[in-house]
Amino acid sequence: MKPDIHPNYRPVVFQDLSSDFAFLTRSTIATKETVKWEDGNEYPLIKVDISSHSHPFYTGKQKTLDTGGRVDKFRKRYAQK
């Protein structure tokens, strides 16, 4: 393998701005902000708008659309022509 072609992974904290949820993981993203984590160490901070903690699909608050009714309505409307 070629030397120095792989990215440098480091611990990073991702913080969900909508729910104030944060998690520590590894990433290659560069940032200037830092945050003190639960273990007492400082890590780079990445702020995200949505995560699995606030996304409707993962929280169970997802709204389902009545697509079956819309399809039937469309067929009725254009079947006459």
C-alpha cells in the first residue's frame, strides 16, 4: 500500500443542535471549536442540525402520507377522459 494516503482519524464530538444530544466518535472533519467531554478531555466539536436522536424516523414521530387515497383519487379523475 502507498504510504500517507489514508486520512487521519481522531476522536470528535458531534452535537445535535435541535435536541442538545452529543456523542463521541472518530472522524476526519477539521474544526476550530472544542468541547470538554464527560471523561474530562477536550475534543473537537462538530455541530449538526439533525441526528438519530432528533430525526422523526428514529424517534417514532414520523408522519405517514395517505398515498393509497391519492392514487385512487388520481385514477378516478383521469379515468373519465
